[in-house]
Amino acid sequence: LVHGTPDDVPISPRRLEREARAAGLEPELHALTYGWRRLPVPLQRALHRLDPLGSRPRARLFGHTLMLIGRRR
């Protein structure tokens, strides 16, 4: 399960997708990163190139912060 701050509800990426489908939506899930933005600029530039990995089907399941986009079918 994925968890965040105390007011977040722990939920797995697969469950997010399942619940979106149950609501009649076609889910699109992405893992987002923010921590690298606090690093020195040269390291930010190097790590920024890794951001697209968060949209890859297998990699997104291991993200800390998730964004779910639900589109009507």
C-alpha cells in the first residue's frame, strides 16, 4: 500500500485503477516526484530526465506520490 501524510487514505495503485473503472472512468495513473527539486541545480537537471519513468506501466506502481487521471469512457 501507498501512504502519505496522516490525512491521506492508504490505497494501492491497482485499487485506484479498479475504483476508477468501477466509477465508469478509464484510469491513467502516473507516479510523480518532487524531492529532486530541493537538490542543487546540476543534480536537478540530471534527475529531471528520470521523470518520464513515472508514466511507465511497471514503474508507476512503485511511486510515492500518485496522480490519477480518470476519463469518461
